[in-house]
Amino acid sequence: MPRDRLRELQLDRLRRQLSYNHAGSPFLRAKFEAAGARPEDIRGFEDFARLPLTTKEEHRQAQAESIERHGNPYALLACAPREKIVRINATSGTTGTPTLYALTEHDVGVVNEMHARKYWRAGIRPGHVMLQALSLSMFTGGLPLSQGIQHMGACVVPVGVEGGTGRVLEFARLTRADAIIATPSFGLYLLEECPKRTGRPARDLGLRWFFCAGEPGGGDPGTRRILADGFGAKVFDHTGGGHAFHGISCDTAPEEVRGMHFVSEDHCLLEMVDPQSKSPVAMRDGAVGEMVWTFLDWEGGPFMRYAVGDVAQLWTTPCPCGMPGPRFKIVGRADDMLIVKGVNVFPRAIGDAIAHFFPRVTGAFRILLDRPGPLVKPPLRIRLEAGADASEGDMTGLEREMLEYFRLHLRFTPKLLWVEPGSLPRETMKSRTVQIEDGGS
Ligand SMILES: [Zn+2]
């Protein structure tokens, strides 16, 4: 669809959605009241940007109030009547009360269709077998993702990561899976474990696609290279659980600006704000900001100017694959951001920089902080593993190269603390990369 036609469609849907939100949800109605606006006052995107943001904290409060006053978690948030809610999803968040999202049958259909769009773009067709090795619990990637795969006619094996590494490897072999969906850190772990447990390299599993999800590592060129080489597979980064924001990378954009194509622009309006001040960030090529989502065709609990906490970098230059529209890469969580001498630093960007030096490093690392961020007393300390065959003599040169790389690409110089390969704990679920520890180690 041409861009101007798409913007028209978005505005059309937005105005319809806003009237629906105002009528259906006391929580969303209060947002209009705070801005002194009624839905019919919003004629364009500029008017819309005057409505206050929604934060996850507010969502949690409204959820708690709903339970207490109305006996269900979405009474104040959802627009659709209770009998139309057919699914409750939760975020994968590891801290605090889970945030719950209500979907109707219509919303489930939207999610299914967005999953189908992504996998079809990557080359998946009916007949392909996809191993679903993410968490299968309330995490929005669990059931919704499996359903989306079925919806497009491919075959899903919902093995899940909970059953353990051995089970994932066994099912890859038994089902002759063509593709795996997993977190990149679990992928790296499989590369190490597969030879130990099966006596053969991960390449022999016969997987032709590795779909990264659940954490930002799939956007790091270094991590992607390790996975591609290790599995002998095409590596795609993708995002989108049980909601309306979906994206998937392609395999033709230049490595440094690859990002994910935003494939659900007809269902979600994207804005960006500064992660700290929450003031608007212009959607220019290369811009970095916290994503703000508004769902455009949603019945259950629609997001409206919802600051989701994920910080993304945006590219607007045309992609060689021919797909129009913006591409984005998730660079970290707003609340993971560290500030070193005025420079914004995300743990994932550090991981990316380190992975750039694979195989002279293993890629495993920990960021050591004296106290919780975002302000860091310089230098930022990073504990990292040398590669398996690095010698004492190589290390001085390697360290000099790495510090120069950090200075050039991340605009700060860390203090590197080397440890033996394999000495940092490996995580099979979501990676923990930041650790609070007393200084001087
Ligand atoms: Zn592309």
C-alpha cells in the first residue's frame, strides 16, 4: 500500500478506535479527560499526540483496582464486554505483578494473521515443521505464537523450553524440524550443549531457520553470525506476541541497518519518546527512542499511547528487499538504560560489541554495577570470557582493539575484567547481564 494511503487508513482506524476506547473503558476515558479532549476533537495525528501516555505502572494500578472493585482484572481497561473476552495474555516481565491483556476472538484473529505475515515473508510454507522452543506459559509468545503458525498452515511443535534442553534436542530430531523459534541466548546455549549431549554439532540438526524472539540479541549482527554459522541456518529476528505490534527482519538489508520490518502498521500506530524525559522523538532515520503503541483495530484491551518500555532504533531508508515502511531494532529496555558520563548505554549494545570479537571471546559477559542504574560511576566494569584458544600474548592486543571499538561505536570506554572461558553462568531462559556487586573486583 502506498505510504499516503496507509497513513489515511491509520487515521481512519484511529478515529474509529478512539471513539470506541472512550465509550468502552473508564481508564482510557480518563486519558481524554486529562487532556480536556473528546474523541471527535482528534482530527489528525498531531491532535492525538496531545493525549497523555499510558505507562505500565498505570496499567498495573488499573488492573489492581479492577480486581478489587469489579472482581476481574480488566473491568477498567478493556472495552469489550466480559462475555467477549476469550483470552488473557500476560507479559513475560520477570519483576512485579504480571500485566494482563484481554483479547476477543477478533483480536486473536489479528494476532494470528500478523504471525502468518511474518513467517510467510521468511519463507515458511505449509509442510514446514516449526519447533516452538520459547516459554509456553503466560508469555505472549507461547500459545498465541503456536496458533499463528497453525493459522498459516505450517506445522508447529510446541515443545517449549520448560521441558529442558534435552527435550528440545530430542524433538528437533524426532520431528525433523525445519525451523526453531527460541531466545538467542538459548540458541547460543544449544550450540554448546548439542555436541555434549548428542555427540554431533548443532549443524547436524538440519534446521534451516532460526527465529530469534523474546530478547533483543537477534538484532545483534555478532550474535546472529554465531547462530547462523553454528546451526547452518538463516537467522531472523522477530517480535510480536499476543498484541498488535509485529516485526521481522529480512535477509537482504545491510547488516548494520538490518532491523525488523514493521509488518503491522495497519493495526498499530508507532510513536517514539525519550526514555527518560518522555518527550516526543521525531521518527527520523537512525532515531532512538522508547516505543509508544496505539492499537488501531482492537476490541479487548486496546493500547492507547502506551509507552511499552522497549527502546528501539529506527531506519526509514528503503530496504533492498523492497518492503516499504520503517525498520526498527530493539536496543534495550528503558529501565535497563545506563548513563556513563552523559552517554546512554544499553546492556544489549554492550553484548553486541563483545560478540563482534567472537571467537576471540566467547560472548558471555556481565556488567558490574556498584549500585542500581541508570547513573554509573565511570569506568563501567564488564566481566567477560576470553575465547577458548586465546593466549596471554593475544590478550593485550585484543583488549586494545575492544576498547577502541567501544569508544568509537558506543562512545564510552569500559574497564574489561577477563575470566576463563566457560566460567560465567549460562542462562537458558532470559539472559541476566547486569549484576550489582561491590566495586574493586
Ligand atoms: Zn528488507
